[in-house]
Amino acid sequence: MRIVGLTGGIASGKSTVSNLFKAHGIPVVDADIVARNVLKKGTGGWKKVVATFGEDILLDNGEVDRAKLGQIVFSDPEKRQLLNRLLAPFISRGILMEVLKLWIKGCSIIVLDVPLLFEAKMDKWTKPIVVVWVDPKTQLQRLMIRDESMEEEAKNRINAQMSLDLKRSKADIVIDNTSSLEALHEQFQKVLTQITKPLTWTEFMLARNGALLALFSTFVSVAIFKKSA
Ligand SMILES: CC(C)(COP(=O)(O)OP(=O)(O)OC[C@H]1O[C@@H](n2cnc3c(N)ncnc32)[C@H](O)[C@@H]1O)[C@@H](O)C(=O)NCCC(=O)NCCS
Ligand SMILES: Nc1ncnc2c1ncn2[C@@H]1O[C@H](COP(=O)(O)OP(=O)(O)OP(=O)(O)O)[C@@H](O)[C@H]1O
């Protein structure tokens, strides 16, 4: 199985790229969705977060007030690290379960869309790693427009992540999303060709069909050995 890592900075265009992967039939595991699920009312993550940050972060219906929690953690690095530590085990488990479901289905190429792929050290599980890069000015503008946020709030969110230049230096493939959507689509076609190359032998053995083939070959070898012994 080939597990492609997709990462970048906040509002650099990961979701836009992941939608292109999905449109081309490549399944995507979205860490933001997993992170939302592990914070739903009554879950293990919700209990930990409420016990630590208090009931003030809850809405009337008992769900976490995400805007309020966001304001707290994106303006205080210690509180953000605390939240990260609380949720990390639930998020990793959630991602693993999604990957397992796709493995059982027999998918041979999948994409993990994880904003904090490097920060959470999940990069070791993915190859190749695609970084969606954007220049800092465009990133800030797009973030403020999309989230209807003020400059300070948007900058806090950007600064909460590893710099995009450092992420770019760790990438196998870089998509520069500073320009138009048409330019993005053009680059995407090249990336698609690269990531859909035939699987390596190791990737094949890690995929469901490869593992089943290995198991079947072992049974046949044992049977032949027993018969001839
Ligand atoms: C603080 C929360 C409640 C704010 O929710 P909100 O709906 O405003 O933002 P959302 O979850 O849609 O995230 C938007 C983007 O913010 C960035 N981001 C989210 N969490 C973090 C974090 N802990 N550190 C740095 N950047 C982050 C990501 O680029 C993400 O794509 C939420 O982001 C959260 O629970 N974060 C902790 C879980 C986490 O690490 N998520 C990232 C998945 S790897
Ligand atoms: N090439 C582009 N030209 C203009 N706007 C773009 C381009 N690419 C993305 N956008 C817009 O920029 C915003 C951020 O993009 P997107 O939501 O894909 O980023 P993201 O990396 O997934 O963000 P997050 O980390 O918050 O999940 C969106 O409003 C999107 O429509």
C-alpha cells in the first residue's frame, strides 16, 4: 500500500488538493475530520478536554465551542500544546482506523491529509510527502478571507505551525499554490502521474492483495514441503 502524505500550512490549499485526489478516485483520510470526531460530545477526547479546559468551553448543547477553544489555544502556545497532547492519541488511533478500513477494502494508493504531519511526526508513515506551499502574504490573505478573521488572529494560527519553508524543505513533491486555481490543476496532473506510478515491491506486499498473496504462498510452500518430507 502506498500512503501518500499531504500537508502544508493553514489555508495553503490542502483541502483544495485533497478534493482533486478524491475527484480522481483516490481515497483521502482527512485528519481535520478525524480531529472533529474525537472532540464530539461524550467521546473520550471530549471528556479529557472538558476535564482540563472546564465547562466554559462548551455550548448550551454540550458540544465544544470550537471558536472559543480556538481563541484560547491559538493565542497561548502552552495551552495549544496541552490540547495537542490530550487529543494526539485519539487522533492517531482515528487515522489508523481509517487507514485500516481502506486496507481491508483493498485500496492500493491512499492519501493522508494531515496539517500537522511533520509536527506530529507522522511523516515516517508516508511516502512520498506532498507539501502544498504558498507565499506568506497570499496565505494570510486567503486565511483571513476564508475564516473572516482579523489579521492578528490569522497570524496566530499561521505561527502555531512549523514554517511552510521548513515543510517545503522536507517534501518529496512541492505544489506551489501561490498562483491561480488553473495553475494548481496543472501541477496536480503531474503529481497524479507521479503518485500513481506502479507500486514498488514493498508497497505491494504492504497492500491487502500482496499480504494475501504472501499468506497463500506460505501455505502452498508448507503443503509442498510436508508432502515431499
Ligand atoms: C482548536 C480547534 C477546536 C479549533 O477548531 P476550528 O474549527 O476553529 O479549526 P479546524 O479544526 O477546522 O482547524 C483548521 C486548521 O487549523 C490548523 N490547526 C488545527 N489544530 C491545530 C493545532 N493544534 N496546531 C496548529 N494548527 C492547528 C490546521 O491547519 C487545521 O486545518 C481545533 O482546531 C482542534 O481541536 N485542534 C486540535 C486538534 C488538531 O491537532 N487538529 C489538527 C489535525 S492534525
Ligand atoms: N489557487 C488558489 N487561488 C485562489 N484561492 C485559492 C487557491 N487555492 C485555495 N484557495 C482558497 O484558499 C482557501 C484555503 O484553501 P484550503 O481550504 O484548501 O486550505 P487548507 O490548507 O485545507 O486549510 P486548513 O489548514 O485550514 O484546512 C480556501 O478558501 C480556498 O478556496
